[in-house]
Amino acid sequence: MNLVRAELERLSARRFVQLMVVLLVLAFAVTAATTLAGSHKPTFSELNSARAQAAEARRDLEATHQECLARQNGSLPADTDKYFPSDCSAIDPIRQDRLPIAADYLPGVFTFADQAKPLLYFLIAFLVLFGFLVGASYIGADLNSGGVVNLLLWRPRRLTVLATKLGTLLGAVLILALLASAFYLATFWMIGQTAGLPGQLDGDFWQSLGAVHGRGLVLVLLASALGFAIATLGRHTSAALGAVAAYGVVWELGGRLVLEIIDARRPDRLMLSSHIGAWLGGGARFFDPRLCVGSAGTGYCEGFYDLTWPTALAVLVLLTGGLTAAAFAVFRRRDLI
């Protein structure tokens, strides 16, 4: 009997995996039903009113930019009550990532182009949780119940068995994530076509959405491997859950508080959550007022610093790869009885 096929059957037969799939379907159904119930096809008068409001908002942005330039040139009094940034390019409409559009002024209308990314982030978050929990329970239950020992009697190669389990887990999670995300986005695209607005679905939109989807799939696989590795090291599913809870309480909360007390610079770069956000978003910007200490009188200081996605990916891969390698090394020498 093929080892991969046997592991697929064991994985799909687990009640916890089946429960998580049911929860995934329920979460998707509730989200789709709520969106459909709260949206409607806009009327012609609603569209005209929204287009007029969007055009007025764009004109206001341009007028504000011109006033900022006028103040820089000295033709506008500097003591005006209106706030302007020191660099007028920051409010230049041409440089903005997104200008007001008609969909912004259509309350109660679902616009696929505007809501696709937030919806995809929600799905990715659920799939990350799904992958971590399934990965931890898949190996943790077998180690705790003696299932791995029975499997090694049939195939007495520890590393081959563990690698097959990990590979089967990642392959199954990837296929499920691809199918779920395709059906998920297609459903909301249909809602936008029939009970809302599709929005501007140009090449840039699909390219951006595809990039988020690809980064999300990588994060789902990393989370699955991480749950698998921690549960292997702890020989129980609860080891993975306890490790995540301890990290969140001790470091993300307690550690962040200590870093603030000691006035550490750039504390967000030391947090795993920051790297996850930077990877998913293609980069992240954080504010730290400590960066401007000592810069008084030397010029304008924004106090922002960036965390790039290559750095974030390197941290996530090194963490997951290191724990996975440690799990294989321990499993090779551990007494399983």
C-alpha cells in the first residue's frame, strides 16, 4: 500500500479535519449570505448622485493641494487655521494610491473591486488557523496515541515517514486552499455582478489580488508546517497551542510593554505579527517617535520606518525551517514508546 495514499486517507478521516472543513464552509456561507442580504443593485439616480459626490471630492483634493503649494510659495498666509503637510507632494492627487470613486458614495452596495481584498484577507486568516490546527493535530494525535509507532512497524524509516506526513499535509492544505479561494472569490464576484457593482476590474486589480493570494498561500503552508513541527517537538497537539498562546502573551504583549518601558527603537520589527503583516501586505510602515529624538531643530522628522516583504519572508521561513529541522532531528533519535 502506498504510504502517501495511506496518509491521505488518515488525514481525511480525522474528525477534527472534517470539523474544520465544516466550519470553513459555514464561515463562507455566513459571509456570503450577509453580503448578499446587505447589498442591492444601485439605481440610475443613485449612480449619478455618487458620481457627482466623487467628482466634488476629487476637486476638493486638488484645491487643497493648490492651497498647500500657495502657502509654500508665500502667496497664502502661513497662520491659516487649515493644516498642510510640510511636503505638499504627500497630498498631491496624482500621487495618491486611490482617488474617490462613485462606489465610495453608494452605501448598502457591495462593490467587488473594493471589497475583494478584505474578503480575501479574512479567508487567508481562517486558512492559516486551519493549517496550523490541522498540522498540529495530525501529527500530535498520532504521537500521543501510538499511531506513529504502528506505522513504523510497517515502514521502519523514521525520517521517510515523518517527511511523508509533512508533505501529505502541505499538499492537502494547498489543494484545499486553492479550491476554497477560487470558489470564495467567484461567489463574491457573482454577488457584485448581480446584487452590487463589479467595480474597476482592470489588470492592475487582478495582479494585486493575485499577489495577495499568492502570499497568503505561502503563509498558510508556513503555518501548517509550523504547527506540525511544534507538535512533533512537544509530542502532543496541545504543545503547539500552548506555544502559540505563550508567545502571544509573553512576547507580543509582555515583550512589547517591556520594549516601550526601556524606550527601545523600532520594537515592531521584533514582533512576529509585524512580519506576517509585512509579508501579506507587501511591506509595512511603522511609527516610532523615538526615531526623532535629537532631531529637534535639524529639520522635519516623520518617525516612520519600513519593514520590507523580503525581510519578513526571510524571518518566517527561517523560523519555520529551523523548527521543522529541529523536529526531524528530535524525531530521529526520540524513544516513541
